[in-house]
Amino acid sequence: MSILKKRKNESRRIIIAALVGFCAVLSFVAQASAGVQKAGVKCRVEIDRAILPAGGNQRAVVKVTLDAPPPPEKSTRPAVNLAIVLDRSGSMSGQKLERAKDAAIEALRHLGPMDIFSVVVYDHNVSTVVSAQHVKNIEWIEGRIRQIRSGGNTALFGGVSQGAAEVRKNLDGNYVNRIILLSDGLANVGPSSPEDLGRLGVALIKESISVTTVGVGTDYNEDLMTHLSQNSDGNTYFVESSRDLPRIFTAELGDVLSVVAKKVHLIIECPDGVKPLNIIGREGRIKGRIVELSLNQLYGSQEKYALIEVEISGGKSGEKKDIAYVNVSYENPFTQKKETSSGRAYAMFSKDKIKVKKSANIAVQREYNFNLNALSQEKAISLSDKGKNEEAVLELKKSAQKLREVGQEHKDEKLLKRAEEMEVQAGQIEKEGMTKKYRKMLRTDSYQMKNQQMSK
């Protein structure tokens, strides 16, 4: 081969190598760009066992987890449209009201000039102390809050309605809309049942307004407060001492200021041979083989999940079967664009009992049993309300025993710790009865577990 031909071949190899390298770089850049574009809410779909017994119909629990990303470091956070609704009835006089005002001011100081802030107070009347406005003249707003004085009865429904009216003034903006309601007493003016407030919560969530409720002391109606929070996808707190109010308000605002997804909608579709039976711990709708759930927002780095119990037709040993397909849509508050995520779950079938047992997904089984425990707490409250205190205690003990059995089977410290806590609760109620304090603790604990509200 001539020297000239050798040089031509060598040049050709160099050019080809360069082109291959350039294509590889382009591929890497494209993949990196795709990763950036997809750096949103992740959807994970799991079942409580990866391998199911072959043969007859089986029941399984599907867990759909939404993993929210942290807020983007260099992006301006979504602005907040916050209304604080304070109970100023006679029972709030003294330190309670002073602490409540401190908490409202603490919340105000965490906001910026792009945020909207308003304050509504209520006793037997409802008054707007600070109308919805951008957070600019902070000293003037603080002064208005400091002037709040205690009054008469408790028009709670009217207070929330007026707070919602202030929020509605700016619904057309790209805001995170939130009402924080504080009360220490029973609603005794206007609509006052849990059902009344639950319907109000349903109406507000349709407008993307969530209500977080803060109950102070042991005289407020926890059923009413949790109905309102649950139906509007807000948080709920039981504050035994008013000293904790500023801390609670600060923690709650930390959530509100870190929203990374809004108007979250999940559609879970089961294929032929898989029938959804129950949604555990959350409100949703089952229609045939379709399950639908909605959340108002997700906070940065938060994990939220839904549990669905399904019935699966018998599979043959060695067979692989799809169990659920999930599609998630949500609004990205930083780009104001709709984004999606998806996932799927499948199971294998085997006649080997040891394989079936070893395939247990401990995380799914833990959350499933935690939610069953939350439902047992609610059942215990219902039994106690009917005068069946012994049966209420028995319900809590049975739940504790179940947690302990599952915890011991899987050597899971979290389940065992929860079992111990339930045993202590049952013992306290057995000894002292279902006091106002214990009832509120059970109701709040149940709510926070079902809604994956982080302890604050």
C-alpha cells in the first residue's frame, strides 16, 4: 500500500472517530437536557409483595408515591396569598390571644413584598383587620394586628368565609392560596357542624384554596376542624399550650413557601383481571377499573402517597402480570406549565411460599398498617362517643397487637415503636377515660398519618 493511500486511510479513521465522539457528546447533552426537563415530581408504583401466590384470586395493596423535588435554587419561589383567620372570642382573652397575635406577626415577617397577606378576626361578628394587600408596610400591618381585642361568641364559619373572600381577591394570580384558621372554642354562631365546615372545605378546594386548622386547648371541636382541613387538603394541628403557636405558624408557613407542584391529579388504571376495591386513608373515586385522586399541592422534597387495595385474578406460576398504570398531572408553579409523570407496577406469581414471603415490600406494608391504625383510632373515638369506652380501648389494643405482629415478622423498628405508642394510649384511656385531650390527640394523629403531614 502506498504512503499516500495509508495517509488517506488514517485521515478517514480520524474523521470517523471525531464524528463518533461528537455524536456521543450530543447524545450526552440531549440526555442531560432530558434529565433537566424531567426533574419534576417522580411517580413510584409498588405493591406490598413482588411475588404473589399462584392459583386463586389474591388481594394486594398498591402504593403510589409522589416524590416532590426540592425547590429550584435559582428560581424565585411562587408568591403566597395568605389569609389568617383568628378567633377572638371571650375564651381567647389573655395569653391565648397575645400568642395568636405573635404567631400572625411571625408569619407576616416570613413573607416578601410579592406575597399577599390579610387578617380576619371573628367572635359573634366577623371583621377584616387587614384587607388583602402586598406585604410592604409591615409596621402598619403589625400595628393593626396588635390592636386586636377579645370579644363574644364564635362565628367560625363566617370567619373562614370572610378569609376566603380576601383570598379570592387575588385568585387570578399565580399564587399559592392558603387560609390558616385558629380557634380555641366551639362554633356557636352560624353554621356549626362538621358537615357544614366539610362542605365549605369542598367548595374551597375547587378554587385551589386550602385551609390549615390550628386548635388551641381542649375546648375546640376537633371533628369540625379536621373535616375542614381534610376536604380542602390542608394541615391540622392540636396545640395544647398557646406558647407553641408561633412555632406552629412558622412551620406551616415553611410548607406554604416551598410548594413545587399545584393542582395534582392522579389517575390509576387497573388492567383486566385487576379490580380496585378501596382507597385507604384518602378521599378519591373508584369507577370501574379507574381510581382518581387529587391533591392541592406538594411541598419541596416531600413524599406523599396513596394506598389502593386491589383484587387480582389468579396467575400461573412463573407468570408476570401488570397490576396498575399511573398517570400524574400537575402545574409547575415556577414555569406555570402543566407537567406529567407516570409509573406502573407488576407482580410475579409463584407456588413457592418462601419466595412469596421473602418478596414482601416492607415499606408498603408499614404504611398500609400505619393507615389501618389511623382508622382504628377513628373507630375508637366513635365507640367512645357512644359510651363504649371498653370497646374503644380494645380496638386500640387490637391495633397495637397487629402492628407488633407485623413489626416482629419483618423486624421493623418503626412498626414496633408505633405499637408501643398505641399500647400507651390504650392504657391511658383505659385508666382515665376518653378525655378531651386524648380525643384530640387521636383525631389529630389519625389525620396527620393519613395525609402524611410531617410532624412539626
